Amino acid sequence: KNIVLLPGDGIGPEIMESAKIVLNTIASEYNHEFTFHEHAIGGNAIDRFNNPLPEETIHACVAADAILLGAVGGKKWDNNPSHLRPEKGLLGIRKALGLFANLRPIKGFKSLLHASPLKEEKISGSDILIIRELTGGLYFGTPSERRENGDIVVDTLYYERHEMERIIEKAFQSAMQRKKLLTSVDKANVLESSRMWREIVDEKASVYPEVEVEHLLVDAAAMKLITEPNHFDVIVTENLFGDILSDEASVLTGSLGMLPSASIRTDGVGLYEPVHGSAPDIAGKGIANPLGMILSTAMMLRHSFGLEQEAAEIEKAVNETLEQGYHTADLQIKDGKLAGTKEITDAVIENLT
Amino acid sequence: KNIVLLPGDGIGPEIMESAKIVLNTIASEYNHEFTFHEHAIGGNAIDRFNNPLPEETIHACVAADAILLGAVGGKKWDNNPSHLRPEKGLLGIRKALGLFANLRPIKGFKSLLHASPLKEEKISGSDILIIRELTGGLYFGTPSERRENGDIVVDTLYYERHEMERIIEKAFQSAMQRKKLLTSVDKANVLESSRMWREIVDEKASVYPEVEVEHLLVDAAAMKLITEPNHFDVIVTENLFGDILSDEASVLTGSLGMLPSASIRTDGVGLYEPVHGSAPDIAGKGIANPLGMILSTAMMLRHSFGLEQEAAEIEKAVNETLEQGYHTADLQIKDGKLAGTKEITDAVIENLT
Ligand SMILES: CC(C)[C@H](C(=O)O)[C@@H](O)C(=O)O
Ligand SMILES: CC(C)[C@H](C(=O)O)[C@@H](O)C(=O)O
């Protein structure tokens, strides 16, 4: 399997090291062959090639079976013009590869739930999968421009039917493998695109009679995620609503640093990255939390390579590591053992073997 | 002062009664003259006039000094075609009157904070004013339509410079009267409209050097509202982001039923309504919580009539009522006194006089 590594900026390279170690361990335990090719993206690509997404990186990714991304961005590039911003690399690679489905599982870890901003009884037991459309909507619609000497501005929320159909199909399939409750989020009382979205959800619902479907307005969803996170199973929504709601949901469990994500398409090719950012303030200190990155490799094994058992092994090993009390500086565990990036990776490997 | 009352649907008429009683008390205590004219909006207007916003209602509102709205909507009209939906009345009146600034204060009540989904130490002390642009953006931009036999759909996020300027100006003025921290929320890493928004905020910042200005992406704002609600003072943002974030914020204190809102324009004319919905399930039972409506009348006295002292009196009376232990069924107070709509209104009046 040909895996492209995009370490990116800040703590990206450090946590990518951990991912490699974990994958090499899995490879030798299970007799797989993973080859790694490292390429530039984001801020460091701007510094080296004056381009957040060099051609060479795109080519490598197009040829890859799967891609691992560390994190991109940092204050250093914050005032760059928009085509020289690190996140252009991220948006560009999603679009170039057609990675239309962003999967964001939100699930707490028992030993970390005490750090949740929510009362423990509110959040415990929550297990949500947010499925965000990732290559359409306001992110890529045109026109997106100033008019009349810059006194008028428009952005365009654009969707084609097949773009809605494929993400909604993905959501129903995911719901079938889980608790079979699908919450579709839109703003159908205002947006024409949401009314089309709702129609397609209702059409597909008849193909999946076992799945219970509910429609929720995005404002109501933003409330209910906080008041009743336990209510949800699978949530599906368009690009920008998904951006906002998945980030909102990511802080509910109190351990953002643990969350993985996948951006995939129908043939199994996907890009996997932790939800947290590049944390430039702690970069190079050896204290970054690699567990979100490691759990992203598990998502890769599952979704891109169909290696369910190996994925589950990694998830189990991470869980055990926490239960043993190991935690990085961003996490607190009562009477736990504070560990650096390398130490906690070693502990995961120990539990894997 | 000519006040138009739009009781609306569900519990709207009951809580509007309470508002009238409170305003009549203020009128006689302070020697003001308030005249009330009641008109139809929302579901009941659909039932009676086949129009969620009858011409007559618009005319009355155009002639009014201020408008009080109860709540609109209910399951009964949920499957109507979009021009016969209760919320069309709400959107229509905002647009017809040019009520471009939606003010949503979020502040907890000591005796109710225990009901917050957040840990008490997270939420206590929070005092946020969300200022949402209310007549532009995706809500009213055209084209908003299907194309190519319905296989393509577009909505348009449209803003003119002066629309951004006036709401941002309002936000700076509000910040000057509060803690002088202004958080401007946008999605400048993706949207052209957000980049224009950010420019205007930065221009205005030089006019208000005392105000500390920060820019926050909407996804990051959705997180920070939960992890650090105490951080915020005034938040300003465009229409749809404001819709999502103000609803998200409204559940943080655990007493949605207490929150008022104002939708105003520059000359002081405004529409005032509680944040909660029409709650058709408890309508007519005499148990609805009128305090959000009553606090909305205080906002009206302050923003439309410049009656700061009278507004503060009402707020104090509501506070005292809670401290005395009175609460409606949607609230819990330890060793408190469960009261119906009328009883709790009486208690507020008692504290007012
Ligand atoms: C960096 C930004 C453009 C991006 C997005 O909005 O998609 C990020 O917030 C994300 O969710 O991956
Ligand atoms: C009813 C709906 C159209 C409305 C909006 O989105 O503006 C509501 O959610 C609100 O915030 O007042």
C-alpha cells in the first residue's frame, strides 16, 4: 500500500513520526507492506516552494492509496494573501482528489470525560458520527467576488444533485452500520439548496426503511448538540454547516486532541488527519499529543484498506494506554503519568504487541 | 407611544398578556402613555387571511414606534408550501421594516445556572451580547433557485458595503458601553464576503481605538462559546452565522425561556421578542414562562424609547422574582415556588410597585 505522508506545519512532523511507528508495527504484526512517501503541504510548502500545494504533492497524492496529514497553518502565514495561505493547500487537495465525505466521529474516553465543559451526565455515553459534505457549497461556488468598485460582494452556495446524493447515500450506509438514526441538518426554512437537500434525504429514506430519519434546522442542531448530545447517532449536512457543527461537537468531550477524521471518496481513497491544529507554540518540544493522529491511522486502515481488525487493535491499544494513566500535557488524568510524544507512542506500541 | 402587539401562535398570546400588564404598570408608575394595537402574524394569520404577514399588519408595524412579538410557528403549518409558512411572516417583517440589527444578550441568572448543560464554573459570570446582521446575506440574496431541471441549486450570499458598515458600527457602539471587547466572527479563509467584512471591521477599529478587536473564524467561535463563554463581551457577525451562534449561545445558561431579543434599526424603531419558540404543546394551559417576553419589553423601553430607568426596573423586578423562588415549569429552583403564567406575572408586578 502506497501511503503519502503530509506532515505539514507545527507539531505535524512530530505526530506523523508516531503514526509511522504505529503503522510499521501493524505491518510487521500482520504481514502487510506499507510504503511511505513524504511531501510538502501548507506553510512549509509556501516557505520552500512558494505554493501551499505544490504540483509534485498533488501528483503523489493522486497516485496514493491513502494520505495521512499532520496539520497545517500557523501565525507566520496568517497575513499572507489568500492564495499563499496554508489552508489553501488543504482545500486544494480535498478538491483535487474529490474527497467529498468528511467523517468526524465524536466519542469520549472514560478517563478524560471529566475535562468536558459539559456536565459529565450530559456527555457520557455520547457517540456521534458527523458526516460533512466537503467539496461543494459556499466553499467552491462561483461567483465569489466584489462588484461595483468593491461595494458589493457575493459568494455562491452551489450544489449539483449528484453531490448531494452521494454524501446522503454515504450517511445512510453509515447509519445502517450504527444505531440507525440519521439526523439531516439544513436550513430549509430559508435556503433553496436546503429544500433540495431535504427532498433527496426523503427520497433515499425510502431505500433505507430501517433507518429512522429526522430533519433538524442548523440553528436547532447547534443547540441540541449541547443540550442533548446523547440523542445523536449519525448527522449529515452540507459543507459549511458541517464545518461549524463538527467543530462545535469536537469540544464537547473535553479531549479535542484525541479526535481523528477522514476525508474520503467512493473508491476508498482517503485523507486522514487529527481534528486538532498545528499548535505552533508547542512544536518541537516533544510534548505534542499524537493520539488523534494515531487514531486517524486506524480510520485509514478501516476505510481505505478494509483492515477492520487492525484498526480495532489500534483503537484498543490507545484506550488501554489511557486506562494505564498515560496522558500528554493537553490531557489530565487523575493520578496519571504525564508523558511526551515519544513515551506515549511507546506505550501504545507496547499495548499493540 | 404606539406599540403594535403581534401575539402570534402557541403560547404567544398568553405571554403577550403578561407584557401588557407589565407595560401598563410602568405607564401608571412613571406617567407614560402606551397604546396597544394587536395584529396577526404567522400561523394564525395563515389560518385567518391565508397570508403569514397580512398587508394590514405591515401597515400597522410601519406606523408603530415599537413592536412586540410573542412567537410564531407550530407543527400544524410545518408542511405548508414555503410562502405559507409562519416564519415567512417573521422574515418579511424584518425586511419590510429594515430591522438590520438583532441584539441577543446572553446572561445567566444565579438561581438558574444549575440547569446549564455546562459545568457551573464554566458558565458563571458570562455576559455576552451577540449582534447579528438580520436583513442581508444568504437570507435574501438572489439568485436562490433550481436550474437544469432542478439538478443544480444555488443560493446567494449578498452584501452591500453599507449593510456591513451599519451593523459593525452598531457593534462598536455597543462595545463602548460594555467591556470594550469586540469579537468579529467570519469565515475569511473561505468567503470573499468575510474578507470584505473583516476589512470593514479593521477600518472601523481605528475610529474606536478604545475597543479591543479580535477576529474569530465561525468554526472556532462555535468551539470557544462552549469552552470559554466567559471570554466574550460583544460578538458581531453576519446573518446566518449569527443565527447559528446566537442559538448555540442561548442554551449555555440553561434557561432559554428567560432570554429576550431585539431587532432594531438606526432610528430606534424595533421589534422585541423572547428567544424561545411558540411551544404549542403547552399553549393554553396557563403554564408558559412569560419572563423572556417581559424582559423583551425592557429592551423595548431601553432601545426604542430611551427609558433606561424603567427598563432597569423591570429587569430588577424579574431578578427579584426569581430570588424569591418563583419559577415556571420550564425552570427549576431549589425549594422554589412553582408558578403559572399569571402568578409569576403578578409576582413581577408586586416587585415593580
Ligand atoms: C482551514 C479551513 C478552510 C477548513 C474548512 O473550513 O474546511 C477547516 O476549518 C476544516 O474544517 O478542515
Ligand atoms: C424562523 C427562522 C427563519 C429564523 C431565522 O433563521 O432568522 C429564526 O431561526 C430566528 O433566528 O429568528
